Amino acid sequence: MTGNAASQGAQPLDVLKFRRFDVLPGERMLLRDGRQVEIGSRAFDLLVILLKSRGALVTKQEIVSHVWPSTVVGESNLRFQMGSLRKVLGEDRNVIKTIPGRGYQLVAEVAQLRPAATPAQPARMAGRLDGYRDSPPLVVVIDDDDATREALLGLLRSVGWRVETFASVQAFLGRSPVSTPQCLVLDVWMPGRSGLDFQADLCHAGLGLPVIFISGNADVPMSVRAMKAGAVEFLTKPVRHEELLGAIQRSVGSGSQTG
């Protein structure tokens, strides 16, 4: 990146603050005045690279290599995504300056804080969990990928949910039934019983457990099958944290505690 932007980039768990906004790169989340703002994945990546530049010029080539690695992208696509980002920023859109023929520059003071120094996600989610203070919802993650299970374990625990993770459906079924999960997060393709087959088993057994699917290799018929069978959401990997948290909250927010 131009200048010393790369060396000054935020650590994954840091919060970047500018004007009315908090940006949580590790959670891919944007807050305005403490409230979450919907933003597209590409637009979010554009914002992060501009923030990390600390006011230095970021060339179009640098942006493309960061936001669209190993992909040929036309300049019209870049302009579209930059327009989307400016639209999200609203009245603060002028912090992004276009340098004709060269690239873009973010002209706002950027502060870098540790999460404990800002009312980030755990504080916002605490209010949503008021009804579960004695026994937070139990979310079960079943995914054969070790890295995915570890990442989701940390994410879900950080917002106050109880979490159990398993590498297969068989491992989950072999657990000691201490309590009933309020939500299942299932990978589609796993050794042994697939997530879709397990969803069908639950339906046939009359168990109305909310199911959220995550998959790195899915197609339309697969997602249609899952949604028709009652899945709450069907997300593709890499999963955007705010989308997953929102889907889980919809699953457990209106349900009663069991187990």
C-alpha cells in the first residue's frame, strides 16, 4: 500500500473510529452512533483499506488487489462499489476523495482502539439477551472444519451465548443430553450424515429446532431445499458475522427456554 499504511493497519480485534462511525474489521461490522449499519461485503473491504491508509493515497491497483484478489475487475465495478460505500456513509460521504487518474483517499481523523474501549458488539447484544440472564441460549455448531468451529465458538461466546461445537452429526448425537439447543448451525457437506439429511431427520421426528446452514460449496437447489424444509437462513462461507448473529438472534429471540 502507498506510504506506511500497511504497517499501520489495525489488528484484527481493533476498532477503527472516524467521525460518527465505529468499524470492527474482525467482525465485519459498521456502526453509526452505536447502531449497526447494513453494508455490502465489497464496500466494507473498501472502507477498511481506506481507513488503514491513514490518509495516504490508495491506488486503484492496490484497492483491486485487496478487495478482489485473483480476480479481473473492471473500473466500472470499482466505481459502483465506491458509490455504494459513499451512500452508506450518507452525509459523511465527503470523507472519501477521488484523486483523478490515481485512486482514492480518506480525509478524516482515524482512531484505533481496543474493543474494551468502545461499546462494541457484546454491549449491544447484552440488551438482546435480557430474557436469558439465568440461562443464555445454547447454540450448537456442527461443522467438520476445525477453523470454522473455533472461529464461531469465539464469536458466539463473545455475545453471551452458550456454545457447543461438533465435527459431525454423529458426534453431536453422541453428546450427553444435558440441555436442548435453541439453534443449530449446520454445515451442508460433512463426513457421514450431511446437514441437509440431519435437517430432514429433525423434521420427521417432529423436532422444530431452528436450523441455520453455512456452506462453502452450495447451489440454488440445495438452498431451496433447506429453506423449504424450514431453515432460518442459508449462508455461504466465508460467513459474515453480522448475518450469522442476526439469524441466530431471530432463532432464539422469540423462543422459550428449554432443557
